[in-house]
Amino acid sequence: MLRRCQTSGIARNWARCALAALFCALLAGPATPASAGASDKAYAQARPHVTIHPRHRVLRYCRSWLAEEYRVSGPVIVPRMYCWWG
């Protein structure tokens, strides 16, 4: 008696979904238009300017100092900064 090889229901559903996604992607066409370079420049110039006015007076306090770091070439002095909102 010959038995037919059956795939599980999950594998069949996954294969159907993959084929459907591939079909939809092919129908949609290319992801970007041919004149993408021109539209990118126009979009970059058309960005709106956003101004934020906080309700309360918000101050940013910063403390800066010079610290010594040890590197392969020898000790180097580098700037450090620590800031917080107050």
C-alpha cells in the first residue's frame, strides 16, 4: 500500500503566505520612483521649522573640566562635560 507524503498544515500555510507576499510585491512594482533624487531634494527643502515654547522656565546646567586620559602614545588631556536639567 502506498502512502502519500503529507506536509503539515503549518508548512502549507507558511508556503501560501510566502507566495502571496511575493505576488503582492511583484504587483506593487519598484519601491522607489525613477525620479527619487529630485523628490528627495524637494522634501529636504520643504521641512517645516518647529519652535517649542516650554511652559516652565527650563534651564540646562553644565559642568566642564579637563581630564587626563592614558593612551598608548602617553597621557592626553581631554575635555569632559556633565549636564543636567534644573
